[in-house]
Amino acid sequence: VTVQVNDGVTNVQQQFTVNVKAVGVLVLGPIPPQSTVVGVPITIPLNVVTPNVNLSQVQFAFADTNVALVKSVTFSLTKGVEQAMISLVSRQTGNDEITIIANDGFRAAVESFPLQVTGPHIGVVVANGQLSLNLTASPNSVYTIQAAPSVKGPWSSIATVNADATGVISYTNRLTAGSSSQFFRAMLK
């Protein structure tokens, strides 16, 4: 490029080179299907290649199809890895399609993935006159175990149990020989 300036007396020119480079393609890698149980948020590491700007300058957004299931998706750069944190609506199960959008100011990249949120897993074992309930629920949550003579009640609280850091709850109760039917349930406190 040559810039020429003339004030009527003096004629000055300056030359310089401008290198024009093609804008690189922003890439957001595939995100596999995700699943969790009620109340357990998900953190997903995102595979992002950004040749144009630093990763900290890339803007992220989301869209989803089930607002009754997903409360929010937030993004943070942690130790050089962009992460999407999915917060769930309390006590809801179901399916959602989540779309993540990355934009570096030049180009956008979009990836979608399914999310499935299921209820707590409940395992029941009756052996040697004992009832064992094993639940998988929200980590560090508290449940009340209730018993009743029929499924319609009346229900009475018989124990309080705490889930461990992985969400596992175990409860064991001796069954009374010769008694009529007995029903049990776990209620989130």
C-alpha cells in the first residue's frame, strides 16, 4: 500500500505492506448424550478450537427445548478448559435437547446433544426377614423413610437417612413375621 500526501509544495509518499490472512474456523467439538438423576447438575468439558482469539474471549450461549427441566447453563474457563454447567429445575425428570453456541466475533459454532434426567434409582431386597432399600439420589440429600399398612396409608416416619457424597442411600429394616402387608417409601426432606 502506498500513501501519498501533497501540500502543494512537498510531495511525500510512504509504502507499507499489509498482510491479509483468512479468518480461521472456530470449532466446537461434538458433545455426547448426557444423563443424570434428579437434582444432580452436570458439568461438561467443551472441546473448543479457536484460531482467531484467546479462548477467554469466546462468547458462549445455550438454547434448549424443555424449560421445565433445565434451569440454566453457565460457562466458565477452568484450567484452560471451557466448561458448561447445567443446573436443573428441582424435582423434575424428562428429556431435553440442549444447543451450545460459541462465537469468537468472527464465526459461530453450534453443537446440540440430548439430556435425560431420571428419577432416583430404587432397589428393594427382602432376604432373611429383612428389607433393604438402596436408593441413588442427589448427593448429600436427606430422606425420610416412611411405612404404612397399605399403599393409601396412614404413613408414619420410621427413619431419617442421608445420602453419601455419591448419592447412595441404604436403609435396612427387620420385617415382623406373620404381620400383614407393609409398604415403605422414601421422601425427600
